[in-house]
Amino acid sequence: MARHWRLLNAVRRLLVRSSCTSSAADLDAIKHNVAATTIYNPMVVEEGEDHRRSSDAAKYGSGAVAVYEQVSDREQSAATTIQAYFRGHLARRAFRALKSLVRLQAMVRGASVRRQARVAVHCMQALVRLQVRVRARQLSRSRDFDRS
């Protein structure tokens, strides 16, 4: 678990450090030179787009117009890395839950098998006691028969 926190902190430090130390020229270079990915965000509406918004709203019957944002490859790869680690975390947590469930099933089955074995031993002992009684009765009858 600590390894994941270290990774997330490293990614966070990298993003914070890069945003604090980069100048305006660097940011312009990143915006224009880096191949950007377009992400659809329906919550963001650009200012000064009132005429386009009203025409689009009339055209499509929507109250808000979605705007496409540009996201850099670095941010995209950081998001992908974070998502991958989070999915790994969820998978490990599900696996741990499954392991504990299997362990619980094994314990219950073991208890069931032990109970069945205890019942079987009890029945065997009852049969042995019954056999002893029957054999004792047969012997006493044979002795009584021999005496008479």
C-alpha cells in the first residue's frame, strides 16, 4: 500500500514542480508543440459564445453547449498511470476479499467435515456397543443352553 502512495506522491510532486517552474514561454511551447488530446467536457462553456450558444441551443434543443478542451499528452499519460494504479488497487482488494471468502468457505467445510466425522464415529461406537450386547446375549443363551 505504501508503494502506491509513494507513486501518487511522486506524480503529484512532478506535476506541481513542473507547473511552478515553467515560464509563460514554456507553457506556450507546450500548448502549441505538444500533440494534444481532445476531451469532451459538457460542463465547460466558453465566455463570449452567447450567439453561438443560442444558435446551437436552438439547433439541437440543448440548454448548454459543450466545449472541447485541449489536454496535453503528459497530463493524459499521468491520468492513465493513476487510473492503472487505482484499477490495480481495486483488483488487489477484490482478490483479498475473494481469498478471505475462500478461506471462510474452507473453514466452514472443514467444520462440516469434522462434524460428519464426529457423527460417524459416534454411530460406529453405538454399533460396536450394540454388537457387544448382542454377542453377550448370544453367549449367555449358549451357556444357558449348554447347562440345561
